[in-house]
Amino acid sequence: MRRVCWGSGADVPALEADATFGFDPYAIADAHLSPAARAALEGLQRTLERTIRPLLAEAWETATMPPEVLDALIPLDLMAPAGVDAAEAGSSMFSGLRNYVLARTDVSVATLYNAQSGLFRTAVALGGSPAQAAELDPRVRSFELKGVFALTEPEHGSDIAGGLATTARREGDQWVIDGRKKWIGGAAASDVLVVFARDQDDHEVKAFLVPTDADGVSVDAIGGKVSLRPMPNALITLRDVRVAEASRLQNVNGWRDVARILRAMRSDVAWIAAGLQAGALDAAVRYVRERRQFDRPLGGFQLVQEKLARMLGNTVASLALVVQLSARQDGSTALAADASPRLGGEYADENSALAKMQTARLARETVALGREVLGGNGILLEHDVARFFADAEAVYSYEGTHEINALIVGRALTGASAFT
């Protein structure tokens, strides 16, 4: 740890970013990893820097996700890295730090990978029967079976628990599904959709593995986005789609089961919100160290340093929050032999909601400060901050809006529900 001479007026060595985690002056991230897990994330960071980062400006400009992204990430086997203990590989801490590293490079890349490693894998692991989970998890980990989580609908987002309009009716050993889903990331390239629908008989929510190419399924790209531009989101229409009872996830038999899955995934987004702040800070510091104004280095101006210090404070605070959240989730987490996730630690709705709410709120401020530091250049893709600035808006809203998460926390504080 270098010594800082406060008030001396003399130049001191600049704080350097860790190659894998960025600016982490308290070494929060590194303190929770085994050497093997650290090495796996170092390998991820090298791939991101050498192979994926050079693709991002064009990906944003064209609003397309280059196939080279997943082609580079899949061989890393990040859900079960070689040499990493199965319990650690399946922990909330490791998956969170993986999301942090991914989001530090790009939020669309993190969201794309997490659609498989987080949303789809967790839905299968927690929503499927033990036999379904055991059969499918190895295929999910290897990306042999690609899937997406299809819950949100065109008319129902925050009110999806009571407003879910997609229906399923049973006919013998088959189910017939009708409805629409919106904002489903990665759907066009997936093999199956985890579709949540309301059973017309008992009115409870069920979940089904629906092949993307099944008769009656149409997947239409959502265009015109100003955030998460490379991430392919879709509007999905299901008309008289038939799936077998064997394709129903057997442990989803009501909204409480869906909430259990969501509870396990909300921390993923909090980690992404923390990681995008690290990426914005990296870009801002890199810029001010190189840029000169009024014949002086931009990084030497007091107002610039104040903004950078606030960015660092927000980033470190967010990292500390999500690390502690994952530590509690991993406290007594039971893992299958194949390291597929199982809830066993402290998974409290209000804890995950607080983390997502706070990190996403701080992310908005952090990226705005970064944009300010770069001035007009802050809206150019070549300097990276613009991507994080735009993406913070999506992260602020998806996987539970600020307001919904605040009500979950408020309910825990007061014991009174403000939901209508």
C-alpha cells in the first residue's frame, strides 16, 4: 500500500487500478477469493481486454452483439472453472465477482452472460425437480443448451406478480400456452425459453421450457434502444404453443416459487451495478491522466479530482455492500455436487432489494460524474464512459425498479406493506 502525503503539495505516485477489479484501495474483492478463483477471473479479464473490448464501439454503433463475444467466453467455463472448488464456483461471491468483472468492461456483455449463468441456470436449478436440474445443469454450464428467462410482459413489469397475463391450460399430457413476453434478452439465439404462465385451472403460476422454434412462437427484436444497445432484447408472442408436461419445471407451482428464484438473482444485478461503476471510473481516470487543458494535466484540477473521489467512493461503497450481501448468502449455502445453485444461506428479499436499489442509484451518480469529467468527449464511444452512462439507466430499472425495491425494504422496516 503506497503512502499518501496529505497537504504536502508534492506529486505522489498515482493509485493504480488492479488489472482484474479496477480501483479497489481496500482490497475488498481479492479478500474473498481462493488463488484458483482469482486466476480464473484474471483469465476472464485478459479475454475481455484482448478480444472483446475492441469489438464494443462497433457493437454499440450497430446495436448488434458480435458472435465473437460468446465464442470467447464459453471456452473459459466460467460457471465451473478448472481448479476451482465446486462450492466456491457455485457461490454467490464468485458469480458476483464474475459479473463485476464482466460489467467493468461492458454491461451488455455482462447481461448476456448472466442471462445464461444467472437467470436461466437459476430458474432450472431452483425451479426444476432434482432430476431435471441434474440432467440440464451440465448442458447449461457448457452452453450446449442456451436459454432465457421470460417473465416480463408488454403490459406487466412491476405488477407481474398479480398481473401475469400469459396463460397455460392442460390438455392430457400437454400444456397449451398463450401470451406475450417483452424485454427478453438473448431470446433469438436461445434454444429454449423459460416461460412463466398462469394455469387456467388453479390460477397459480407455472414455468415451462418452451423451444424457441416451437410452432406458435415468434421472436421479434426490439429496436430503438438508447441503453444496452448490443444486447438483443425481444418481444415474444406465443399462440397455442404446445409443450409436454415433462417440460414443465416441477418446482414452480405458484408465485412464491417464482419469488424464490428472483430472490436468488437480484444480487446478480447489484453486482453488475457495482461493476459498471468500476468501468466508468477506469475510463475517467484514464482520460484525465492523458488529457491536458489550459497547459495543465486535466487530472490536476481540483474540481476534477473531487468528482473522481466521489466516483471512487460510490464504487467502493457499492463493492463493499454486494460483497457482504454475497457473504451472507453463502453463509450456509448448500450446493449440489455439480455446483448448481441451491438456496441455503440468508436470502432475504429486503437485503437483495436494498443492494440493488442502492448500487443502481449510486451507479447513476457515478456515471454522470464520469461524463462530466470528460466534457463533450463524454458522449463519444471511443472514450468508453458513454456506454456506462447510458447503461446505468437500464440497470436502474431492470430486475426490480428503484421504487419496487424501496417498497420491499420499507415493508421490512415498518412491518406494513405499501403494495396495493
